[in-house]
Amino acid sequence: MELIYKNHEKIFEERNVKGVEYLVYPLIEKSNIVNHGFSTRLGGVSEGVCSTMNLSFARGDREEAVQENFRRMAAALGVRMQDMVFSKQTHTTNVRVVTEEDRGKGIVKPLDYEDVDGLVTNVPGLCLTTFYADCVPLFFVDPVHKAVGLSHSGWRGTVGRIGEETVRTMTSEYGTNPGDVIAVVGPSICQDCYEVSEDVIDRFRANFEKQYWEDLFYKKENGKFQLNLWKANEIIFQEAGIKKENMAITNVCTCCNPEVFFSHRASKGKRGNLAAFLAIQ
């Protein structure tokens, strides 16, 4: 895979396992308690606009192709497909506590919940799975209490601080101390590619202190704004009590790399889905 990076910081490692190409974080791997990864569009069997590693049953792809893609992805990551638990994303800040009863929901069993953009668990083997095509993946690992969280954060999730809500849920459920948490912002759309209207910016003005505005957005001559979701989530991490040395903020944009990632903006909506995976070993 040939990626365009926004800077030279070594945040990711690129992996190719049996032809499946994906990204991992050395910061997360150092915890030695999880399997994790973020998919690319490379290494699957889907065709057309979903080619090749589409990880969504809702994009008009053949079901058997998506099943094979998940089988390949699971083998590459070292997890079992039947242990995956899917989100049901609708741009909320709702976080579900995932238990043994949820094992396989979305992949081998039907989902029996709605409006879930964040997942947390302390059950070994369960593989939290969330979906993307420009929105921001947020990974959380508590190596002390052996608990994890994985959340989908578009602009609505970001302005609603789903990252903070995920940490809060881990604290209440598992005794997580935010100071112990390893937190990562995954591949997603960068500020250069993310144009939004002023009504979106008004929400950010209302939810972020004025001292941050210059880092979060700027106005262009056409009256639109460029919004920095990466920086917004970094601020949310800090305000949730996560230490700077325990954070990794992406320097890879999905929209800048349309040959490697599915991007809703770059493809004008004609695309498959990427996925993030996080499982306690």
C-alpha cells in the first residue's frame, strides 16, 4: 500500500497478512493485551465501487463477498469472525456495554439494538467492530483493568464528545482511570478535505472553548469552513483525563488516499465500508 501521510511521525505500522492490508498502532500493541487493526480497501473479493475489502452488508455488495472479506480480515488480525460484535451507527453518542451475550451480533447473529456508535467490553475474545468511510475511529485500551472501547465519531459524535462518553462508561463499568488509558484517533478525513457549513461550526463554537477555535476551524472566501476533527478529538481526550504520552492522533486521511481507503467524500457516496477492530486477547 502506498499512503500519503500528513507528517513523518511514525504513528502506524502497515501490515500485509495473507494479502490483507491493514494498519495497526505500535502504541496500542505495546499494551500486549489486545488484537486490533484498521482495514483498508485492499485484500478482499468485492467488486465495483465496493472493491475489494468492503466490510458492510448495507452497501449493495454480495453477502457472500462480504462474509469472505470478514473471514479474511479475522484471519489476518488473529481473531474469530464469530466473536465480532458490531455497532449500529446513527451518529449518536450512545455507548453499549458489550457482554458475552452479544458475541457474534451483526455477523453470525442479528443485531437486537439500535443507535449504538460506541462499544466497550472487558470480555476476552470479543472483537468490537465499528465502521467508517471518513468519520473518526476512536480506540481506547485500559491495560490495568483489561478493558477496551471502540467508538465511531463523525462531526455529530465529536461535537457530542463520544470519546469522553466512552471513557466515562469504561470508568463506571470497569473502574478505568483515564490516566491509564491508551487512546488513538484512527484514519479519517483531514481538515484540508473536510468542508462544512456554518451551522456545523456553530455547534463546535457552543461545545468547545474559544481558545481552541483557531485550531479547530477556519472560514474560507466561499463562506464555508474547514473543520479539524482530529484536533477536536485530541482536545476531548485531554479533557477526559488521558495523558499526552498515551495518545496517538492519525496523520493519515481517508479522503487523501482513495486508492487505499473508502472515502464518502472522495467517492461522492459510491463506496464500501472500512472497519476498526479491537479485542482483548
